[in-house]
Amino acid sequence: MEEAPIITAEMLDERVEFERGMAMAPPLSLTLIALCLLAFYFQISRGVLSSHELLIEAGAKDVARIFSGDLWRLLSYAFLHGNLEHLLGNMTALYIIGIACEHAFGSLRTFYVYVWSAIVGAITSCLNATLAVGASGAIFGLLGLLATVLIRRRAAFIVRERRLGVVLAIWASYAIIDGSVRIGVDGWAHAGGLAVGICAGFFMEPKQLITGERPLNTALLVATLATLIYAMVYFVPALISLKSA
């Protein structure tokens, strides 16, 4: 006579394992990282890092220029970085958070939050007249989105990889402290981006908990793409036309 199988509490757990099926090559995040690396190449080749004036010309957040009509700077600043350490820190965080966000929400919805977090981060950053660059405002948006949804839906998920949260907490702490002491890294942008992500987290549901087809928000897609294209039309020529130092 065969022995009856032992049923454990884990077998009866109806929660979804959050990490199941998570891809290590998130397409949107890798594309954004490639764009930031490409922009940094032009910064280096044009000697942009040696001069605040050149950084402004390249597309940094500058309150006077924005108020004069350079609204494209509300997004272009997120593709520029102050130095190699700044770039590597942000790109590492973007990759880690991007894996989780694209796994939970898909590339398109992650794209929406990233772009609008960067823009709102730049708007709140205008409360501070300091020159600012960096993707951390947009990354804080993704962090806020992910944290809010995982907390709000904690009863529905099993999160086995606790180290993910530790890494993100360390990066967020570093970014906040760094932004409060270093010129070019603006804590106001972090706050604005984080606010967007938290707000989005109350309305967005992860793919694992959605049944059926998700309707495409055409208006939001058009608005986001139009905004990105508008910024790139001004940003790309400004960056590549700078004369080498």
C-alpha cells in the first residue's frame, strides 16, 4: 500500500511566486541603458564633463533654459550623467529594477512610468535652481511603482529573492544621500519620480494577477511617444553637434 503524500503548508499556499519566469534580459531597460551609455560616450568625446556650460548645452536640466522654452530638457537630462560613477550606479539600479518591473508590468507600462517619472522629476527639480542630470528620478519612479504594488498586493505574492529588496534599499539610500551633497544630482528629481511611481502603483496591476486581454491605452501611448520624440528632436542634435574639447 502506497503511503499518502505529505501535504505541506507551502503546497496549499495559493500565492503567486513573483520571480517565476523572470527574464534576465529586460528589453526596455537594456535599450535605455544603451542610450545612456551612448549619450555618455558623446559627453566624454565632446569634453562635456569638464564644463557646466557644455553640460547645459548638451541638454542638462537648467531652470532658466526650461523657463525660456526648452521643455525638451525635462526629459533629456535623464540621459546625461555627471561622471562614470554616477552612470554605473544608475545603470546598475535600472537593470535590477527593470528586470522586476518588466516582469511584473511588461515593457510598455514600464516605459510609461519611466518617461513620466523623469518628466515630473525634472519639474519638481525646478524648485531647485541647481544644474541637474541623471536617470535616477526616472529610476525612483520604477522603484516606487514596484514597492507600492508589492506592498499593496503582498497577500497575493511570494517573494523569495529577498536580496532584491536589500539591493534596492541600499541604492535608494545612496542616491538620496548622494543627491543631497553633490552638484548635478538633484534630490527633488528623486522625490518627483518616486511620487509618480507610487501613484501609478495604486492603479496598475501586475501581469500575474490579470486575467484576459489588457486594453491598449492609445492616448497614453501616443502622448508618451510624442513627448519622447519631441525631446529627442532637440536633444540629439544638441549633444552630437558639440565641438570636441
